[in-house]
Amino acid sequence: MASCVITLWTQEEVIMPAYEYICKDCKKEFTLFLSIKEFETRPKINCPNCQSDNVAKKFTSFFAKTSKKS
């Protein structure tokens, strides 16, 4: 299954949460990088392949990066 990544920000140095979805219509997987505020206020997610809003959020693992204390 092919996947695509959608980047909704321009600063490459900013680390943002990745939200993974699968479209129930075309079966394509895709990832959105959104701030927590953007994720909470976004009305709906559309598939970038077929534009359907019939998408499901995938359960994924996460990685927490913390600063190293000297």
C-alpha cells in the first residue's frame, strides 16, 4: 500500500506531531504533520488522493525526544 506525506508547515526545524490516517474509500494511507492546536481545531480530514472525508485515524506508536541534561 502506498503512502504519502502531507506537510502543512514550512519551517523544517520545527518538530510537529504526525497523525496517520487511512482512507476507507481508496485504501491509501497518509500522514499529516499538524500542531496540536491545528489538530484540535481542524474540522475534518480529507484524503489527498481521492478527496474523500471518509478517513480513519490509525493507531500508531510515538517517539518522545527529550533534552539531555549535563
